[in-house]
Amino acid sequence: MLNGKNGFIALPGGRSKAIIRSMSNDDVTIQDLSQYRFEQGPIRPPSEAYSLLLRVTRNCPWNRCLFCTVYKGTKFQLREADDVIEDIKKVKAIYDEINKMAWKTGLGDKIQDVAAGVYNQYGADWSIRNVALWMWAGAKSVFLQDANTLIMRTPDLLKVLLFLKETFPQVNRITSYARSKTAAQKTVEELIQLKDAGLSRLHVGLESGSDEVLKFVDKGVTSAEQIEGGRNVKESGISLSEYIMPGLGGKKWSDIHAVETARVLNEIDPDFIRLRTLGLGPMHPLWEKVKTGEYEPPTDDEIAAEIGKMIESLEVTSYLASDHMSNLLPAVEGKFPEAKQACLNVINTYLALPDKDRLNYKVGRRMGYYERTEDIKNKATYDRVNEIIDSIELSGVQSVEAVLGNVRAGMTSPTSVDT
């Protein structure tokens, strides 16, 4: 999820305005928190929506993937551990001040209301709002940014983790992004040290298990390195969430993308497999290969069939999560191997729909009307979606499939592991 205005949600702060008004001139005011602003990166996974975001590195050390736009035009930088610690101190200052507000306004037992008040009133100061959101959710989880925190020297990352846990002992989950190649270069002993210091989970963009696809999209890693890195993480006891990108192989490599991705996942057996369906637009470097004809994006139907092919080959104990709006069939989800057949049934049910119903579902799903294929049984919604389809066809500007591709490009995270 991209941070910033569109990355934050509205909290139920019904009492927030009254709380802010109740602060006298002698009390701590919201404006006083601005001195504690700290640095944050651009993205985080959806599972970290309520986590404190700490920027440990800046941007991406690889930054060549053709499907990603997030860090293009930027340079990777390692932050000094002491600089990150200074940010943690600022977080603590905001945390303490919000707690003071609660007690000074007689709401010491209602910290959520006060945190919501700060969150809803603090405008574009995203770091301060992030702390308030974190406190509103219980202040239990932390996400370390940016694209590959694991690349930090192990002693430096340990220093950050230990200070974080010392400052906020109630934190019970610390997670981060990582590259497979970096995880392969770390020893298991180093990863165990990081786990013991508090690192709970790593989010890794596997994307594909096919070496052909990985090379074509310039991922900068091989399937063998992905397996080694994944196994290192698993052996250390750190929870591993691997992200795959259905559709990344295009029409040309769809089959090998599905089968080889399953092979690599079988070798790793991660804790989570997360689907992030490919979406392409002019902002993606891969779009240049679409224009030259080197790459032909698959349709939603072809991607659904590809996911089915991958699932048929999966022999894992992972939890398959379809937790992103880019995915056409969110019901393709569950703990494997128990959920394997149910996931295949969802895909087969969709593919067996009559053409008209399948198109209606695709448009309705992309427009936010549907979550499951059975939702098309609601006649009023079905008719409304058909009206949208008719308006697109009558306009003659683009085909319905082209419109769906554009919508998916807008929904899809610019990198596989950000939401």
C-alpha cells in the first residue's frame, strides 16, 4: 500500500474533535507534535496496515524490475543504525505525548479515542498520523522499510531491533521486506540472531519460479537463489511470506511460469503465499515490451487458468492468501493442502460461467460490486453492471477487455510486495 493521503483510512474518532477542543492552552496540543516528525518510506504490505513504519533503508538496492515503478529515479541508501534509533526516539516522544494528552483530558483509559483524535486532525503529517494509527490499533507491530532491509549489516540491524524492543517492549511482531538473493547471502546463524532480537517475518517478492521469466523481467535473482534464500529464512524460524505475480509470464511463458513457480514454492514451503496479479500500464517499464510486441499480457481468464495450473502443482503446507484488490477471485484462499481442492473449485466455477456472466463478474469485480462469483445472482447489481458494459461498448473508445486491463493496472501494486 502506498503511504500518503490515499494510504490511510478514516478512523472512527467520533469524540476526536471534542477531545482536541478540550485541551486547554496549558496542555500539550496537537501542534506540539510536529517537532517529532520522522522519516518514512513509500510502501508497506496490506498485512501491516496498522503497524508502525520505520525507514531503515532508503529505496531499493536492485531497482531494475520491469514490473515495478516505486523506486525508479531514486538511489539506494543504507541508513546509519544511529539515525534509525533517533527516529525510534521520536516515535517514543509522540507516543508519550499522546498518552499525556489522554490523561490530561481525563481519557487515560480511552487511549484509542485520543489516538483517533490525533490521527484525524493531523493533516498530512504522515509519520505522526502513523504513530497515532499504531497506538489506536494497540501498538503491537512494526514494519521496517524500504525494499530490502535485510541488506543492512547484521550487527547494525541487530542494534536497531534491540533498541526498538527495549523502547517498546509490548511489540510482539517486527516484519520487513527482503530479497531472496540477500536472504541466500545471509547465514542461517545471522538470521537466527535477527529472529532472537525480534524479527518475526520477512516479506519476499518471489514473483516467478521460472528462470526465463525472471531473466526477462530483470528480477536479478535465479530460482536456485530463491530456494536457498527461502530455506535459510525458514530454517531460522522467521515467518516467510512469498509473493507471486500471476500473469507475469505473459501469454508466451504462462505455463512454465505456473509450473516452475509451484516447483520453487514446493522446495521452500513458505508460511504464506500471497497472490499479486500483474497489472500493466504506461508507467511500468515492462510496457515498452508490450508496445514492441515482445510481451503480450494475458487476460483475466487466462490468469485465472494459470493460477489453477500452479495450484494443481502445489505440494505445500502454506497459507495461500488472495489479499489484494488486483486479484479477480479473492475466494482462492486457504490453508494447504486442505484448501487446495476448494481453491481449484472456485477457479473452475468461474471459468465454467457463460461468457456473458463471466464478463459481468469481471467488470463487477473490477468496479467494486462483487467479491465472489455467486454475487452475480443479485439481479439489481447484475443489471447495473450490464449497463456499465453497454456504456463501454457504445463509447467505442476501448474494448471492455482493454478497460479491464487499465483498471487492473490502476489497482495493481506497482511492485508485488507493497500491499
